[in-house]
Amino acid sequence: MKILTFDIEEWFHIIHKYPEDILDKWDNYEVRIHKGMDKILQVLLENDVKATFFVVGYIARKHPEIIKRIHDLGFEIAAHSDMHKAAYKQSRKEFKLDLSDCISSIENITGEKVISYRAPAFSIKKENVWAFEVLNELGIEYDASIFSAKRDDGGFDDFELATPSIIKYNGISIKEFPMSIDTFMGRKFVASGGGYFRFFPYWVIRKLLNDADYTMTYFHPRDFDPNQPMLDGLSLKRKFKSYYNLSTSYVKLR
């Protein structure tokens, strides 16, 4: 099973720059999302490939034409939070309000029920597993938030499966499609999106994908925009993960 997904957010929606830190600047930043979106949709249409788009509510309200275009082309539209804040950094009440706003923003455009969700930066962890109850309350049937390894702003290392499964918690059940995890010399990593996708040469990525029974990919419009501005205040590690080798991403996707 190979699943292609895109998280629809702007170039400044990097999880290490929290909304409360730069929210007042969002509306003044350059709009660049169309540059990546045009490339993404071109590849999908040329190759007749289906994908799921996890949309940030802020983007749905700012650029409803993008959401309408995705919907009109027949792709699934799912929720990716309203303001791109890590789920575990919110209280249960805050999380529910944020997700509810996101869902409403999308449904107001498409007229269809949102039934799938991914947390920003895969930020459902052991400490906020209550999030699955909230997903159930809001009608979410499918989740793609689990990253069954350690990572900076997410990661559920205690979650043993890195394949589709059913999460049962406090009487509710949700179908989970976690990130697929690769392993090399005992180290877990993800080559199907993010920094490792740009770091590894294409032949390595292709071999990993071909050898795997299950692959969950994830990309962003900014991944295909090598000339995007660089956010201030990021650590060297985060700059490397966010911007290294951006010029190779579109070629690899094609």
C-alpha cells in the first residue's frame, strides 16, 4: 500500500515557529503557496495519481480558491489543524476548538464532511492520547498523526505498529494510517518526506519505497519552492532540515 499525502500550509508554517510567536506577521509575509501547489497538481494530473490533502484552516480561509480547485479535481481534503500548532501544546479544550474551526473552514468551501486528520508535526503523543477522543467527537474516522519513533516535535515511540491499524481508546475506535518508518543500523528514520527525502539520493528513496509493503508519504507546497525566504530565529539543525537540498524535491517527486 502506497499513500501519497500533502500538508497544505504556507512556507512560514514551520512547527518550530509557533503561531503565538509570529502570528502578527502572517498576513504580511509573502504569499508563495501557489508556487508549490501548481507543481503538485501538475504532477498528479500528468500521472493520474490520487492523493489526500491535509489542509490548515488558516489556508482554507485565506485561499479558498486552492481548496475549491483541489476539491473540483476529485482529491480528498482532510484537516491539518486550524493554526498549525502542535497538538500536545494545547489543552483538550483548545485542541477541540482549533480542529473544529479547521473542519468548518474546509466544509464551508467543499460542502462535504471532513473525515480524516493529521496533527501538525505528527504531534499526537502518549501524553495527549486523549486527542483521539476529540477526533471521534468531531466525526473524524481516519487519522494519520502517528509517528512511531522519536522526533523533535512529535513522535509516539511506544506505538509499536508502523502500518495501518485500529486505535481503540476509552470505547472509541479510529482507523490509523501512521507514518511508515525505515530502519538503518538500528536507527529509525522516514525517507518518504521531509528532510530525509531531500537528503538521500533518488535511487535510495526508490529502493526503500519499492521494498516496503506500506509507505505513507508526506510533502508540503514549500518543499517544491527552492527560492522561498528563510524564517529568522531557527536553529542550525532546523534550518538544515527545512531548507537543505530543496532544489531536488520536485525532480524526485516527478
